[in-house]
Amino acid sequence: MHTVTTTNTDEMTSAPDLPTDPESGETIPILRDQIDAIDTAIARLVAERVRLSRRIQTLRLNSGGTRVQLGRERIILERYRAALGSDGPVLGEAVLRVSRGVH
């Protein structure tokens, strides 16, 4: 592994546990592995959300209610916006669509 030496501390911004030589190619696989782990966790959490959402839908329908509560969905989309900015509701809508069982 090559190291980069510099006297300007502003240029030394790499994470301490990752290689500092961008040409080594070692950093990208490490970061991709971390992204893959996050993607796996997201998929697992969405699947759990789907199970819970379908249970709620069944309970609501069995008690004479509607399958979807639009007011609740607006609150959820606003949470995604607050957490992720203007693109948040796009992700939130995708999660809601999967949770509704409507594709």
C-alpha cells in the first residue's frame, strides 16, 4: 500500500481506518462491502415493515375500516422528507407502495 504524505493538514481528509492512496483500489471494495451490508439491512427492514403493514391492513378491514389511511401516509412521507430532504418522499412512496401490496 502506498501512502500520501503532505504538509497541508486540510488535504488529509481520508478516514483513519481506510487506505489513503486513492489509486490503490483498496478503499472502493471496502466501501462497497459496507453499502452491500446496508442494502441487505434495508431490504430486511422493509420486509418486516411489509409484514406489519399487512397485519394492520387486515385488522383495519376486519373492523370495517379502509385498507389505507391517507393521513397516516402523509405523516410518513413528511418523516422521509425531514430525514432525507426533497428526495425523501420518493423513497417513502416506494416503501409505502411495497407495504400496500400494490405494484
